[in-house]
Amino acid sequence: MSAIIEVRQVSKAFGSLNVINDCSIQVEQGSITGLIGPNGAGKSTLFNLIAGTFAPDSGSIWYQGQDITSVPANQLFHRGLLRTFQIAQEFSHMSALENLMMVPPQKGESLFNTWFRPSDVRAQEAEVREKALEVIEFVGLAHVKNELAGNLSGGQKKLLELGRTMMVDAKVVLLDEIAAGVNRTLLQDLIRNIQRLNTERGYTFLVIEHDMDMIAQLCDPVIVLAQGSVMMEGTIQEIQEDKSVIEAYFGNDAH
Ligand SMILES: Nc1ncnc2c1ncn2[C@@H]1O[C@H](COP(=O)(O)OP(=O)(O)OP(=O)(O)O)[C@@H](O)[C@H]1O
């Protein structure tokens, strides 16, 4: 296996607060890698640095062998590196299916086509709709496809967010606490769908999660972040048996 994402000696401070400290991680292509650590360890900040939301103060970030340090999020999206986002307020009054159809295409829409070739646009719309129907089936939400997204349960919204990543040609998906507030049955659906996207579609996942059960079911390897640096990397069993990790993480921050 080779690394699809490499974070090399990255640091990031907010004012006088050093949040990420000389941090290096590798995410192997085809893996479902977990990222855990106590509250405030810098997990979300590291995600924001990888996804192009923040630029690091020093160090570099590589994707598919190319330096993407400071490349903005929308460009990374076009290259298949994306993160799930909560269904925005303005989309909650649209149906689940329409939410999938609203995911922007990876290549910019051609104005020429919109103005001069309306039949092409209609054909594209039909194609997007067909894809959205396929995706909604895949994530197990076909029975609620016409429900307003705002009326879906918390877990169904998470499945819809995962579905949105399938509307584009994703390669790496960053999942930030996707299990939060999801009931156990739907959580199993989420886990199964993530595993299917990994095995059937070749998605690589980097997963921030406080739910250790989900990490144990999904992730190998697991990276432990503490005070903005990697404390340990290994299987969940190795991590759960490590004294320093237990002290830093499980000891005072068991979720
Ligand atoms: N935009 C920002 N401006 C200033 N400080 C920030 C910003 N984003 C994060 N921080 C600070 O950086 C530190 C790390 O936050 P971060 O959200 O990355 O941690 P985390 O490991 O994801 O925590 P949690 O598990 O609680 O979500 C915190 O002290 C936080 O207050």
C-alpha cells in the first residue's frame, strides 16, 4: 500500500495557542484510518488543514504524491478529496433526493451549455437524477427520498451526508464525528455503508470519532493525537492496551 495523504511536520497556531505541533501522519490508500484523541487534541484542526480550510504555519501536506499545502477546499473537492458537511439549513426544506442532486458537479458548469444547449442541460439533469436515485438506494434511504431533509432523523441525515460524497468522484473522504447522536441501528447502517464504499468503490476514509465501538469496528490503523502531535499509531487493540494512551485519553476522557 502507498500513502494517499501525507502530513509532513505540520504546525498550526491560533494566536499564542499551538494547536498542531510538528505533526506527521500518513493515510494509506484504501484504508479506513481512525483519528482519535482527547477533546482539544487538534483533530478537527488537522482535518481542516488537510481539507484546505486552513493553511498550516509550517510543514507540508501531500495528496496522491502532490503537494497540496494551502490548496483551497473547493479545488481539493474537484480532485476527489472531500469531507462531509452537515445538511445546511437552506437545504433542509428540500427533499432528500434533491439534496443529492444539489451537490455541485466536479467540473464547472459551462455557461455556454446552459444558454445555448438547453437540451444538453436537460440530459445532464436526467443523468444527475438517475445517479441520485442510485445513491439513495445504496445508502438505504429510498423509502424517504421525497421527505424534506429537515424532517429526517439524525442518523438518516448522516446517511444522506455520506450519500452526498457519492455524487462526485471521491477518492478520500474525511468523516468528522459522523456517529454523534445516531442510534445504534442506524449506526450499524452507517458503518456498513462506509465499509461498502471502501471495498466496492475504493474510497479511503480518515475518521475522527469519539465512539470507540465504531472505531473498533471500522478503523485500522488508528492514530492517537494528543496536544497536536501523534502519540501512537496501531490497531485499536494495541492502542487500548497502551498505558500512556489510557492515561491521556481513556483515563480522563472516556466517552
Ligand atoms: N479557528 C480557531 N480559532 C482559535 N482557536 C481554535 C480554532 N479552531 C480550534 N481552535 C482551538 O484549537 C484547539 C484544538 O481544537 P480542535 O477542534 O482541533 O480539537 P479536537 O481534537 O477536534 O477536539 P474535540 O474532540 O473536542 O472536537 C482547541 O483549544 C480550540 O479551542
